[in-house]
Amino acid sequence: MELLYKSWDSNFFGKEIYDVLIDNDDLTHGLTIPTKREAMLQANVSISEYLKTTFLLREGFDWVSTTICFRKTLTPITGKRVMLLKASKDDINEVRRFLPGMYKHSRFFCDKYYPADAADRLYDEWVVKSYDGSYDDGILVYKENDRVGGFVTYRKNLTFLRIGLFGVNPEFQGKGLGSKIIDSLEGMCASSAIKEIQVDTQQLNNSAVKIYVRNGYDICDIRPWMYKRV
């Protein structure tokens, strides 16, 4: 059993944060989690690893949120799509204006473990760092009448693309724009070497879950986020 210090997370949130790494052998040998005074411990294991999940609960961890992992194998796509554009600096500023409160189902909104403004600060920085390529590889936007209707950040590998943040401007919601953005992203990927798209969302984010299921994404894993303060 090992505690992995999360340096970026610790510096950003102003507290020591560690990932708990558990091997199956740890469970059979009755090992306990090392203690770190005044630290926050977190674990993210697959729901299929039920022995690890049970162990963490017995060790006093809280089940804070649940991530649903989706993926879709791409096939050649034809048809007309909305146009996604590489975000400009003005686009980023507009996204940052409608971003606060967007990810209300995020684990970072758990005020027992994070400051009240933690989630909004984190996602704001995520957008900025995706624009300059220092976190995700880039950010694409959909625009209508010079307004940003929605955006998506992404990270590319040789054969798959991973969606980071995905959001629709509240003023544009209820018009099916989310599905159109996903469809357009798939079209861009299908015309390249990308064969698969992967994305995670929170179980409580019912609208996002519906979008991915409706657009042919399959659930490939379910992962609870579990926390404990020492």
C-alpha cells in the first residue's frame, strides 16, 4: 500500500493531498493505510474492485461522488455539422464568464473537503491552461452570431481523443447544441487517425449522461471517488 503525494493538487487547494494506491495483496495481508497528519487522502478505484471499495469504506473513507467513464469507437461519418473553431483569447474570456457554477456535480464542490470556491477556480484554470496547451491540448468552441455557444477541451493520443471539459453556454441550453458539438468533434476525429473518443462525467450530471448515451457512447467503467481527512 502506498500514498502518492499530489503536488499540483496540494499547492492549488492549500492542503496536503495523497492518492491511496492499493494492491490486491494488501487486502489479503491485512495491511492498513499509512497515516499522514492533517492530510487529505483520496482514492479512485473501479466499482468492479469491490473488495478495495469495501476496504476503503471500513477505513472511514466517504464516498463523495461517482464518475461514469464512456467511450465510443468511431466510424466514417457523413452529413452536415456545426463548425467547431479553435478558441481565440476573446472566446476564452467569454467562456470564463459563463463557467462559474457549471460543474455543480463535480467532486470539487464537496465543501467538507474543498473550499467553497475550489471548483470554479479549478475549472477556470483548466480552461486557461487548455488554451495555452499546458494542460489539455486545446479548446474548441461553437459560435453563433459571434457568441460562444459551447466549448470542449481535449487531449489527443495517437489513436484516441479524450474529452476534458465540455460545456454549453446557459443562454444556448435546451437547443440540442451539446449533441451537435459532440457530433462535430466526432466528425473531425473520424477524418484523422483518431479511432476512439473517451470521456468521463459525474453520475449526478444526468444531462451529460443522456447526451453521451444518446450519441452512442458505451459505459466502460464506473469509479467512485472516496475521501478521508486524517
